[in-house]
Amino acid sequence: MIEPLSPTESPVIGRYRVQGVLGSGGMGRVVLATGPDGRFVAIKQIHAHLLDDREFRARFEREVAISARVSGAFTAAVVDFDTKAEPPWLASLFIPGVPLDKAVRELGPLPVPAMRTLASGLASALHSIHSTGLVHRDLKPANVILATDGPRVIDFGIAQATGTGAPLTEVGAVVGSPAYMSPEQAMSEPVTSASDVFSLGSMLCMAATGKSPFAANSAPYTLFNIVHSEPQLENVPVELRELIAGCLRKDPKTRPTPAQILDYLGVLPVQAQPWPAPVHAQIAEQTRNLVALTSDPEATQIIPAHTPIAAPPPAPSRRRRPVLLGGIAAAAAVLIAAITFVVLRPGDEPAPTPTTVAAPTKTLPALDGLRGVDTCAWVIQALGATLPEGAADKAATTVADWRWLPTASWGCDGSSGGARLAVEIGAALEGFGATSKVANGYGVAQRGEDCAFGIEGGADGQRWGIVVDTFTRTDCALADHAVDRLAAAIGALSAEPAAAQSLSSVDPCALLDDPTLGRATAKSAHVCEWVRDNNTIRITTSQPRQRVLTGKAVDLGDGVIVEEDSISGVGEHRCQRVYLFRKIGETYREDVEVLVSNPAESGDELCAVADPLMKQAVGRLPAR
């Protein structure tokens, strides 16, 4: 239920028209409002009686600062705020959605496909959070919203920058929610990003089974189980058990990173409805109620800009009734209970309609011509001096203002404030559909409704190209600009100086020369696949960040030493080996990975296939 404002309250906060109060908690309240563009926002305010408390003001300002640093497809971004107002407020776009704990409690555990979507989305969210130097510290089902296109992580009220050591409570206090804490949190020890991964494992177990893996009758017993007992994973579907067990390792150094979790899950199929039908039905009902709210002349009052607030008129004879919003009230309860960050989502404006309908006249170079490229240097040169307005209401910026970093697949990932732009050369175009857009003669594909485009290439039935992704659905101006500029600069692709000694220029399909393997299929510039006797054999070359090794070392003989995958190198139906080719400075490394899988074979049997193939591949690598 949304309650109307009292007659003495202003119906505007900043530039936003207040529709009513969603709810309130001990520290503040959240109101539903509409912005100047007509979109719904949720605005959080501190209670007036706390405004003189320096601690509460400081924590609210800190929350705003932290929330503004976090961006990503599966986290929320601040729309507007004023920490100097009376009372101070924080606004974010409002998403119709169902809290994860409510969905599981009322509808039961999620099926495996939905669990994979949940795990991938939350790992992406943690990757975004951790990349800003933050640790969430309170990841739990009540802080996850199931939206139409994936999960959203909310509530950064007790998030903390890594390495600050700044206490949020008195010494020795335990901060977080007991059932989803990590062992280091339960012991009041310093936490790192690995703590969030443990919480993720507990939450995934709950979503898959309906209960926490360390559940007990009281909080102290629950904390004891977290520190000393093994998780209860018997009822977790077998497809998810290895992943969740890896997240729940007691030693934080042995847990996978969010990036490794994403690699483990792989590319998921695009789904119009990722959740069970009843969840989407609740979301649709919330959306209808929101539309009804603004179409009710009694429920909405338009206040012209700069109009003085007059004294309230006499009460009408017919009392205005509260507006019922169904499931929105439940979502609001989560926001109020958290008393912090409100989930947001970009608006629902349709993506720009392509205006170019000419047929493609050009094709990309073969994959050999897309390897060994200094992607960041090429992207920076091709984009020009200025980028247009991008995600998160960000104004136009210069390319030099952005932070550009290489990716594991020799792409380039740039960020500036709330905007992000990633480019991958020779990437697979799985999940991309054809469009009528043509850029400099090249056909352009699009992934669903995302602002993610692929400059089309491919041969022999395979689809690959140059992928541009801005991780948003609402404003594709930045993605369109990047596609047009990059398409115009394809002729200027140049090799990086050390390409001859790097795996970036290596054709993974050429690393094996075994006629019994059959025909090699290039999945992308750096991934090749064979299928033999129901075995799927995949070789990947990559440039990941250096990491703490958690898998055991395996000596294959002849000086070839490999690592097992850090989550599950040898699983029930898979064997994965990783060979360190070289380290690049203090940050990156180059790897060759061999993965053999077969649903009818054991891990040990598959390793007997993988190991000789890895030795053959290592023997064909460039000289260092």
C-alpha cells in the first residue's frame, strides 16, 4: 500500500513529484515519486529527529558516496541526491520486482535455469562492486530483487572500501546478517571481496533449496556452523553443487572470484522470462498498478516548476483512499527494512531505431587478421576525442577522461563514472540477432534489447565479429557512436609490439595436430573446439589478471606443469587444465586452457584425454 503525504508536506522533493509514502523504518522512509521525464523513482530520506545526530548524517553521506561509485548491469546506480537538504535524500529509479526471499518463500526454490541466471547476474554485480574497491558485506536474499531481465543487488548501507580498516561499529561487533555471513565476518576478522563470494554461495544454496546451508535454531548456532561446520548441500541440484561448494570454502583465498564464476557458468542463452512464470506475473501486476497510479487524477497532482506551495485547502467531503500497489508494497518493505539503497533500473524507452537500411557491402578480415591487435590503443584512437552522453545520465566526456584496461580475451574495457564501454575483437556472436543497421558497409547485429552490438564477421557457418557493449538498455548513443567509429577504423587495426611472443596472435585451432580429433571449429579468435567420441575438447588462450593459485599443480612430464581450475578442475564430467605461458608485469598473465567434457565420463577418464593434448599444445606455443 502507498500512503498519501500529509496535507502539510511539500509534494515535491528536488525535481521530483511525490506520489506517496512506500514505508518507513527506524532511520528513515522511502517515498515513490516521478521524475521530470515521467519515470518512477524511489527517494530515501532520513527521519527529522535524527538530523542532529552527526553519526547518522555521516553514514548517510557515506552511503550516497558508495552508491554513486557502483555501476553495472546487475547493480543499482544513483540518479540524484542532495545531502545538504533538510532532510537529505537519495533518489534512484524504481524497478518493479520481487525480493528473492519472498519469491522462494512463497513460490519455492528456483529451477536450475533460473539459478544459473541468478548466479551469473550476482557474480556480475559483485565483479562491478569489487572493481570499485568495495565489499558489499551484507549480501542476502532480502537485498536481491528479481527484475524482468535479471537480478539486482541493493543495499550498500554497510559496504566498505577494501583496505580502509574503518570500523562501522564498536570493536568486536559483528556486522551483517548471520545466516549469510562469511566465517571471517562471524569471527569479527577483516573482510575482503572473498567474503561476498561466501555470502553468494549461501544465498545460492537458499535459492536452490529453500534454506541456508548453515541453518540452525539460533543466530549463535548459525554462526558456529558457518565457522566450523561443512555446508548442507545434499539437496542442491548436482549441476550447481560444485559451484556453490567452491564459494563456501572456509579459507577465503581458495574461493573463486566473481570473474572465475562467470567463466565457469559460461555464456547463458537469452531468455525473455528468466524466472518462473508466477514471478513475472507479480512483476507485471506491479507495473500495471504503477501505470494506474499516475493515470488516477486523485492520486497525482502536477506542481508547475517554481510554484509556491499554498496552504492546504479544506479537506474534501470524500476522503482520498490509499492506493493499493499489490507486490510493490512487498518490494518497498525490503527497501525500508534495509533502510538504505533503493534498487534502480534504467527507464523503458525503446532503443533508437536504426535509420540505415542499406545492405552490407564489406566483410571483416579473417580471424587471423583480428588476433594480436593492441585493442585499447586501437579503440582509443578510433573513438575520437569526445564520447557522447552515455549510461547513467552521464554527460559527454573526452576519451582521455576514461580508464581503459585490457580484458582476459585481449579486448578493452573502459569506464568513466557510471558509464562503461567494452570492446572485444573476434568475439563469438552467440545470442546476437541481425538488424538493418549498417556501419561503414559492415552489417551490425544486436544482443536482445541491450545496447550491445556486433560488427558482423564469420565464415563456414560460424558467427563472430567485433562486439561493443555499454551494459545498458536505455540509451544506446554511446554504443552507436562506438560502432560507427570502430567500423570506420577497421582498416587501421595494428598488431601490438609483442604480438610475436604473445598468445594473443596464436590460433588455438593450430595448437593441436591430431587427425583423430576431426574438424576444428573456431568459436572465436581465441577459442577452438573439437568433438570426438562424445568428448567436447576446447582450447582457450587468455590474458587474465594474476591470481592466487587455489588448484593443485599437476606435472605432465617433459617440464609441462599445469594447474587445475580454481573452482573445479576435475569434476564429475569434466577435466580442465591451465598452463601458465608467461607473466606480464605484476598484473596480467597469459594462459592456455584445455577443457574436456563428456556427460558419460568421469573426471579422471577425461584428464587422461586432456593431459596429452595439453602437452601437444604447449609444444606448439611461440618461443618466449
